[in-house]
Amino acid sequence: MTDFRAMPETDDDRYRIVDEPAAGALTRFAVNPFFPFLLVMLLGPLGFLAFIANSVALNGPKLKREIMICIAAIISVWFVKTELIRMLDTGALSVTWAPYLGALLTALRLAFGYFVFVSQAETHELRKYLRSLQERR
């Protein structure tokens, strides 16, 4: 029988949760996902670039998915905006529809942003909790 009390406890030997985000070189640059979401609200595509940077900094288990969603959001919003402008210029849509279509474009951007926000919030909260455990030691 092994005496577990005598075993040294180092960071390499401790129990790790599979979904626990591994600390990387950019971890210190990770921010609360609310701030990139705020940038999505105010600056559009630049906010998605901030989400990508934050995903890399957080280095969570959903890193690739978050980056792909951000890229899909930038392309989708650009495509929809380009098509709406083209349709308004050619007369296929009446100019009276412009405010409603602008609201639809904003809703699309916010939907993508919120999806990434929720995904990053899980990793951010887990990282914050694990940091608080380390500070207690």
C-alpha cells in the first residue's frame, strides 16, 4: 500500500482537469470577455479581432471553435452588408427598408459576438477560480 502523505506535491504531479485551460505565454494579456464584446458592439469587426486575441491569450479548450466563429462572423457580416448595399443601390430594396436592414445587420453581429462571449466567459471564470486557488496556497 502506498503512503500518499509522503509523496511530494508539485505542480507537475498534481491532478489536472481535462478542460482546465493550460497557462500559456500570453495568459497575462487575457481580459474579461465583456470587453471584446463591448468592442463588437462599438466597432464591429475590430471587436472580433479582439475576441481572437483574447481566445489565444486564454488558451482554453474551445480556442479553435472561437477563432472559427469570429472569422465566420467577420465574413458573414461583411457579405450581408455588401449585399444589402448592392441591393439598395440597384433598387431591389426600397430605401425605406434601410433602418430595418441596419438593425438586422447589428443583430447578426451581436448574435455572433454573444456566442463567442459566452464561450470565453466559461474559460475566463475557470481561470479566475484556479488563480484564486493558487493565491490561497
